[in-house]
Amino acid sequence: MSTFLSNATPSCPVTPLFAASLLPTPGKDTPTALPENYKLRPLNKQDYTKGFLDVLRQLTTVGDITEEQWNERYDWMKKREGEYFVVAIEDGEGKVVGCGTLVVERKFLRNLGLVGHIEDIAVDSNQRKKNLGKIIIETLDFLAKNAGCYKSILDCSEHNVGFYEKCGHKVAGTQMAQYYGDSKPKQ
């Protein structure tokens, strides 16, 4: 049984967002190894209570998400197999301490090509300087390449450019954004 399934119980089975077999082995399939007792795995529903949202709150505004809302969004993403890859790194105590997302976009250009969008890279402030962010980026790039993406792209602030360059990414243009205030998703 895979280590990411160790928290499963008959009443509350652990269902990963995507197959763990798609993940690389850090330090083998990707250059950077995980610290001892840390696990890289797909997001699962139980991560609502394991600190996933707390890690994201260190990156940006998350809001007050109920467990019911979490489960609805999780189920929505899970139905889009091959499109959403959210990874989590948990420490030896089972707490989520890092995360990142790959969204695979289907294009008309490049002969119906695929582009990987890397999003929401976050590492708990008490866990930095352990290469967890680098492992997350290497993992998402690995997933993008193996999904058939011709490139992966990400947006970042100026002060993070050096980090992403160390991970193999290059500056390729300018990010633009238009924000719509407090608009709510329509679903």
C-alpha cells in the first residue's frame, strides 16, 4: 500500500485527486530529494483538516471555506481527470507543509497542444530552506511533461524570479491582470 493511503479508514477512505503512480520519485526522477520522513503525494479530501488551506493562506487570500465547499470543489476537480494536479508535501507528523497546482489547458494552436499552468506554489514559513518549493516545481514540471504539455508557464512576483530561474524556468514576457473585486464563482 502506498504511504499516502496510510490515513485511510473504512469509514473515511483516502481518495487522491489523481493517481499517485503519476508522481516522480524526488531525487530519482527529479533532481532534488525530499527531507527524511516527508512525503510527496496528490491532494486528498482529508487535507482540509491537515493544514492545506493554512499553507495557501501564507501565499494569498483564501477566505472562509467550509468542509462542504471544500468537498464540492475537490469533487469538481477530480471529475476533470488529466486537467488538475494538486500536490502536497506532508511532514513526518502528517501535516501539509507545501503545495502546488498544475492545470493542463487544451489549446487549438500547436496542433491541439497542451500547456501546463503552474499555480499556487506555497511552502509553510517554518519549512522554508528545505528545497520543498523546488521539489514542488520539479514535480509539476514532471507531470506537465508526462501529460504531453509542450511547455509549462507560471506567473510570479519580481522577487521570486530568481527562485524560478533556479528551477529551470525563464522570463518569457510580462504578466498582465485585471481583477474583478469580490466576484463569486458561478457554479
